[in-house]
Amino acid sequence: MVGGESEKRKVVVVVGGGVAGALLAKNMQFDADVVLIDPKEYFEIPWACLRSMVEPSFAERILINHTDYLSNGRIITSRATGITESEVFTEDGQTILYDYLVLATGHADPTPRSRKDRLEQFQQADPTPRSRKDRLEQFQQDNATIKSSSSVLIIGGGRMGVELAGEISVDYPEKKVTLIHKGPRLLEFIGAKASNKALKWLKLKGVDVLLEQSVDLDSITEGERVFTTSAGKSVSADCHFVCVGRPLGSTWLQETFLKESLDKSKRLMVDKNLRVKGRRNIFAIGDITDIHEIKLGYLAQDQAAVVAKNLKLLLKGGRESKLATYKPAPAMAVVSLGRKRGVAQLPFTAISGRLPGMFKSKDLFVGRTRKMMGVGPRVV
Ligand SMILES: Cc1cc2nc3c(=O)[nH]c(=O)nc-3n(C[C@H](O)[C@H](O)[C@H](O)COP(=O)(O)OP(=O)(O)OC[C@H]3O[C@@H](n4cnc5c(N)ncnc54)[C@H](O)[C@@H]3O)c2cc1C
């Protein structure tokens, strides 16, 4: 028989519509029957959410409905809850068969929230606003909270806490910002020189940075305005944002046959072709993998490109020896400090000021990412 049923297209299921999964689904949609599973109806550019908290209209460009770039695929707006060697199960009770599976569930929780909001979110089955409209509304609410507060406490001095402190101190210089971090230096994922440059800049902006101190999140009550640190210091703040403990999106895999493929940090162990070790038809990309490099979106996109190439080869019946390989990247990252400045970790040094700011801080790679996703630079 020529054509027809004997040439039924293979099903590629992508779990997670974040930076890596969304791009992969887009790139595969005309080569296979693509199914994208994500609890949200939209793809969010995660590193641009902090700007959206001080300028909610910015969020219009960072939230892209999955339907805008995936015209030839099936979108399931639900959370994956389990898998077998040929099926994925979702929270809303669906079972989806796959020929190839790509796991891209990076992080489960994209945004800084107040302690109360976080508790409420995690008590819900689905912590992230499902619709783009609700997410836009959330940015409006965050902005209203910041605007109506004279003082803001940020808990956690990783990239999320530091970038949020930068955004608030630049856009609202009259507000008292305190940043508490339990480690000995900010931005521990990059070098000490870069950390010190960020610390110096924040202090110059009047941000009170308290290192080697923490706040017991469980002790924070609703409407709390005085926070006691582990060192016994009292910090007054009209509102607070928790920027610690972003959960990795691999919890749902821990009860599946892939639990043996998770390393000590609960990341999926992959081979050089980005297949889950020992699996021939299951790939993993992005922050969820155990690749030894800084976890970054542009690297997750590079991994999506490698896997798209590999899937296309396998779908055409190509030889496994021809699979493309992924090489871990050298340490390079830019942390934005408000709208014009930044600090960059380069392979052998760190720089700060306007140069890294020009690279990232103005548009936060939003135009570039929208282009990559095949949508226009502006929302029409
Ligand atoms: C403040 C900050 C600044 C950053 N700055 C930069 C930068 O300048 N440049 C850069 O390249 N990178 C930057 N990053 C890193 C970048 O955001 C991540 O590396 C990137 O988002 C990883 O992509 P991912 O697809 O692996 O995961 P994510 O983008 O986290 O996407 C995961 C997706 O999986 C979904 N998901 C989770 N669980 C499930 C489930 N059970 N079922 C179905 N779907 C699920 C989520 O809803 C989400 O859509 C920054 C990160 C932060 C926090």
C-alpha cells in the first residue's frame, strides 16, 4: 500500500512549554504529529517577568499564547502527572500515546510571590495562572502592591531576587528596598567578582543587602510588616517577595520508571545526544537536565535545536550513529541591574555597567525571543 494509513505520522509529545519545549514543539510541528503539554495556555519568557512587575504593559510581549506559534500541533493545557514507556498521563485525566517523548519541565514556579500567595498557589492543583489574561492581571496586582508600598523586602539573592531589586530600585528610587540572602554572597551561580559588582551597584542604589541571614518563611503571617532575620535583626517592609526555592519541574517523574534516571539533584541524566541515559526514544532538554553548565534559556534553546535535528533524523529512519551531539557551554551569563546596567560573567572575568546592560537590560532579549518563536516583535 502506498501512502495512507501505512505512513501514519509518528507522535512526538513535548512535556513543558517553556523556553526549550515551546521552541522544540514549534520546530517539529511540520515533521510529526506534535502534542505539547503545558499547564498554561501561553509561553512565558521567564527572565522578563521582573520587568513586568514594575511595568505591567511589558508583559504583553513576554506572554505568547501557544496557539500563536504552534499552528500545526495539538496543545493540551494540563500538567503531566505520569508516564509509561509509551504514554503520558495528565492531571485532567487524558492519556497520550507517544513514539518520541521530550521532557522539558524546567521549573514549576516562574515568579516571585508573597508568602501568602505562594501558599495559596501551591494548595491549588495548578500554581500558575492558566490563561494569559490572568497572568497579565497578576502582573498588574504585583505592580499595584509595589506602588502602594514605601518599603519592599526581597527574600533571596539569586538572579531573581537581584534582578527584582534592580528593577524596583531603578523605577522606584524613593522606595526602601531590603534584600536578604542566606549565603555569603549574592548570585552564587556565577563567580565572586560578578557577585561583588552586583552587591556594590545595589548598595549604591540604596538597597540594604543583608547577607548570611534568612527569614523563616513559615513564620510569616498575612499582612506581616516586621520580619525578623536569623541574626535577630528586624526589617520593616510594607510588602515582601519570596525569591527562593523555585522548584525543579521533575517532582512528577519521581514516581515513574524514570526515577532511576534522576540524579541526586533530581535532574534527568542525559547522554551526549540529549537522550535520557539508556532510553532510545526519550529526550530531555533545558533546566531539567544534568548537563554541567549554567542553566540558561539560550542554552536550552540550543539543546532544543539539537533534539529537533535528532528527531528529524530518526523520523526519517536515519542511523543513530549520525545523531547530533550537544557540548556543554563555557560559563557566561548576564544579570540585569535595572533598565540600563548589568553584570556579566564571562569565561575568565566579570564586567559590569552599561555594556552588559546594552546587551540584556533594555529589551531583555524579548524581541529576539519573539522572532525565534516566529511571532512579530509587537503584540497586534
Ligand atoms: C531571574 C532570571 C533571569 C534569567 N536570565 C536569563 C538570561 O538572561 N538569559 C538566559 O538565557 N537565561 C536566563 N535565565 C534562565 C532561563 O529562564 C532558564 O534557563 C530557562 O527558562 C530554562 O528553560 P526550560 O524550558 O528548561 O524551563 P522553563 O522555561 O522553566 O519551562 C518549563 C515549562 O514546563 C512547564 N511544566 C512544569 N511542570 C510541568 C508538568 N508537570 N507538566 C507539563 N508542563 C510542566 C512549565 O509550566 C513551563 O512552561 C534566567 C532565569 C531567571 C529566573
